[in-house]
Amino acid sequence: MSKGNGWWRRKSTPAKVETYTRWSFHGFSVMEFAVLGLPLFGIVDPALAGWLVGMLLVHSVLGAVTVSHALDWARGRRPQPTRLHWAYGAVTFGIALASLGIQEYWPGGREVDAATGTVFGGVLSFGAGMMALGVRNRRRVFAIVVGFALGAGLVAFPLGMPAPATLITVLAILVGAGLYSFTCVFSVWLLNAVYELDEARDTRARLAVAEERLRFGRDLHDVLGRNLSVIALKSELAVRLARRERPEAVEQMIEVQRIARESQREVREVVRGYRDADLAVELTGAQGVLTAAGIDCEVTGEATGLPAEVQSALGWVVREATTNVLRHGNAGRCRVELGLRGGRVVLTVENDGRSVATNGSGAGSGSGGSGLAGLRERLASVDGTLEAGAVGTDGFRLVAEVPLASEGGATTEGGVTIKSRVTAKGGATPENGMTTKGGATPEKGAAAESGMTAERGVGR
């Protein structure tokens, strides 16, 4: 990847649009100098051509500076460049007057008239368009265009330009300045719209996170509020009974212990529901999101029959990989494949448009980054592995593998169809017929009696 491409790809979409807009306006300044000035050397003598080209060069350079300051003002990065715009307008009319003066006093006939007339109309048309960047009100833009056109007529006719030629010049400046002003104003409006849409997307993401936090807090409040109140009351009652040496205090503390266990189980269920990701939903969502973003996405394989903990771990891989494809790089296609290889579930996410500035899918390297580290931790909880790295000159591949027990069932290569016996919650079948919530096997019933159950993923 070339250095230039890397510089461009590291920019956000609004920054790319701003760079394109800014350099388009600078291109107009170059076009003014090249189209209006350079051909003059073949029309008039070199001395006159040099004067006219010099004036156009000054006007073009000042116009590029004015455009740059106006765009910064439009983006709120600097105060309105009022003085610069007045200076640019004064230089524009000064060059226009100078070109008419040369036309009047420089000998040479029609060639001189054509050359100076071109400079006269060109600087006024380009000047009006660039001046329009310094205002926001549409009426003021219209006033600038009309003012430049009428000002050209009021200056040209008294200096000897025939009435028909003056009228044609006024109309030409009116049309040229109007089109250029419309282009400038519309470009700035489009640039602001892109930034606003990007800010709206960030705001929507933050609102989604805030809403999820509220939901999680509400669920925890619902689970713990009543139980903690009951625990507090029964503990207080047990203290009073114990001070009176009443045997009922033991029964109250047993009840407190039961409620505490129940609260622990409910909280773990809330946390599991908050952190788990459904693989089938994530695959469908990834295809929909990437397609909506203009990325050709192909998803193969099904998640039917996979254990819940395997689906959750791989679901997070799909979610993180999709996020990185969208946020990093400049992908045009993405392939997501789910299948079985030698008793292991294999998830492959491959995309093009790799960016050197990232560490996730679409990254230039396969190590580092909190995203990949977090995925490796989730996969390690189910004895899975994660590999990520560059593919070819412009691609990136992320491969997650999770072993799949096939006790008492069958697996099918290709589409993922699993009929193995899957135990609830933890995926383990304890000996002695005692199954805890987390799949742990209590020894001699001690864990069951004390309520110390082990659930994967809770307490981290």
C-alpha cells in the first residue's frame, strides 16, 4: 500500500469530503490562472501578456487563501474573514479596472481588446463566486452576484465599451458568477451536511449505549431491590431473636441464605442476558449492516444446534469483526463463512480494503488492539482460538475456532448442523447426577448445600 493511499484511508468520511471540497476550490483558482492567463501569450505581445498573467496570478493566489479561510469559518474553526473578503473584492475590482485601462491605452487593436476583456470578465466571475463563500444568507449571495455584474457594466460603459458589448459582458458575468457562486454555496452546504450526519451517527450510538445501560440498571434494580429489602428485614429480625435466645433466629437466617442464593442466581441470569450474543442474529445483522453500508457481504453456513456458549463467543466475534470492517479500512466486499473442520466450529471473516491504522478486522496487523484481545478472552473461555492477519496485498482475514464435543450425536461438515447432547448453561454434565447452573460438579453435595455455584463469564 502506498503512503498516499494510507494517508487518504486514515481519514474519516467527512474529512475526505472536506479535503475533496477544499482542493476542488483550489483547483478553480489554478483553472482561473491557466485557462484565462496562459493562452494570452499566443494572442498579444509578451510584455502585455506578462502584465495580464501577473495580475491573474495574484488574483488566483489570493482567491485560494480566501477560499481556505472561508471553509475554516464555515466549519467553525476561525472567525469570519471579513477583512480578507473585502481585500479580495478590492483586488478583484482593481484588476478589472486595470484591464479596462490597458484596453483603452495599449495599442494593438482587437487582440488587445479580446485579451483584456477576457481578464475583465474572468476575474469578476471567479471573484463573485469566491466572495459568496464568506456569507451564509442566500440574499447576500444573490446581492454579491448582481452587484458584480452591474458594477462591471457601470465601469465598462463609461470607459468606452460599446453598449452591446457592455450588455453581453454584464450577462456573461451574471451567468458565470451565478453558476460559480451556486457551486461554492452548495459544496459548503453538502460538506456541513456530511459532518452533521456523522455527528448524528455518533450521537445515535451513544444514545444506544445509554439506553442499554438504563435497561441493565433497571433489571438489576428489579432483581435486587425487593430481595435486599427482605434480607435486611429478616436479618434484623434474626438479630432480635438471637438476643432473646430464641431458636427461630436460626430459621430466619436460613431464609436469608435462601434469598441471597436466589438473588445471586437472578443477577447472573441478568448478566448473562446482557453479555451473550446470538450467533444467528449476529450473522443476519452483519449481512444487513454491511450491505446497507455499500459493502458486498456473503454469509455462508448456519448456526443451528450449536451450544449456547459457543454461539455467544462466536457471535461476539462476528459483531467485533463487522464493526471493524465498517469503522476501519475501505472495504468493498466481505465474506463470512461458518463451518465444521475436524470437530471444531470455524468462523472466517475476510474483507478487502485493509487499513494500516487499525488493529481489528480490516487492520494491517494481526496483533494488538483491545478488540482482538477481548475476543481472545471470550474464545479462551470455550477453549477457542483466534487468528488475524493480512491476506494478499489488500485483504484481511480473521479466523476463530472453537472445539465442539460430539458425544452421543453427529456433526455434519459444510453447513453447521449439530445434534450432539448439549447440557444447559455450562455445557457440562456432572457426575453423580448433580448439575449446577454453571456446569460445575459439586463434590459430595457441598457446593449445592452452600449455594456456591460456578457460572462462566460471571464476576469478571
